[in-house]
Amino acid sequence: MSGAQCMKNPPPLNSASGIGDLQEIGGVSSYVSGSIHSKLAILLISDVFGYEAPLLRKLADKVAASGYLVIVPDFFYGEPLDREKHDVQTWLKDHGIDKGCEDAKVVVESLKSKGVSAIGAAGFCWGGMVVSKLAKYESTIDAAVILHPGPITVNDINEVKVPIAILAAEHDHIFPPDQAKLLGNALSAKPEIESFVKIFPGVEHGWTVRYNVEDESAVKAAEESHTDMLHWFTKFIK
């Protein structure tokens, strides 16, 4: 998860980006978009660059426009990865996946206490690894989507208890297509869990939220992944 691809194209963070607002959910500062009256919520869990990434917030607004309350939590507590300030390995140790999962559970419980009845979770790289752990708890979320995952293993997938979609890149040293196929085979052996695995041709790790907005093909590939994610949630979050 700390390879060159993972750190490529860091987004220009902007705390004012998006049409939503900032709220504290379960003690975590979060970007919130959509109607507070919606009973259906989606967590979007960021990659290492955090919740102020404009394209991530743009995606949150897009999902919210489909009728969901969308929460993008700041699980880094104001300290997203900055390679100019942080040693990558030290930062990753200080911002562990297990802690992210525990924080996500608290956010989920807070949403349920406010009347939310169904919750989906999507994660990107680091966030995808958090979602893979969250998906082991059937009573926590109702469906999961992992986009350009970190190094998720078959053992991780074998413990998943909710419908899960994995959207992977053709050119990804962190989560190569062979690993996506391996996880797809493992999920196929679990017919009680609905699953979907797709490898997007011609794209690299991070393509869904760190794409070049001036590159028509990059935008098209990102939007296709967003559509797949929304279709998955439409099917299971209701």
C-alpha cells in the first residue's frame, strides 16, 4: 500500500470543496452531503490523502444526488499523508487499518442512532482495506464496494459477510489483476454472499478519485466505476 503508485498524483486538498458541509459524526469530523432525512447512508472512506480531496467530495455529492446521505469521515484527524512532512511507513503505522475500522463502526452506530436504516460503505486503497474489515460484521453495514484496493488477501475476503464488489485496475502493482481474479474465485466459492469483481482496462491504481479531469478517457473510466458502485448500492441499500 506504500508503493509508488499509491503515492502517485496526490490531490490538491481543499477544505472548502464540495456542496456539502462539515459535521461531527460519531466524534469524527466528516464531510456530509445529501438529505439529513434520508434513511439510507453511504460511507466513503478515503485513500491516504484524506477527506478534503475535491474529486472524492465531488463523488460524494454525486452519490448524494441519488438519494443517499453520504458521509466522508476524516479518519486521519487532520493529518492526511503528506510525503513532504511524513515518513510513509511511520504514518501508516500511526494510521492503522484496524483503528480505521473501529472508528468506522462508531460512525455507523452514530448514523443508526439518528434513524438511518441501511448503510453501505465504499473505500479507496487504504479506505478499501478498512471496508474489507468492516464487511466482516454483518450487523454493521449492508453492502461494500472496494475501489483500487490495497493488498487485500483471500483470508480477508473469506471473512466477508455482506454483498461486496471489487473494482480493480489493469495496471496496479499494489493490487494486480491476478489478485483480483484470486479474490473473485474465493468469492465465487461463497454463493451465500453476492459479489462482483471487475478489472478496468488501461487504468492505474487510484484511477477512480485521482484522475486527470482534462483526460477524456480517464474521466470516462472513473465515471464508469462510479456508476458500478452506485448500481451496487442501489441493489442492496434500500
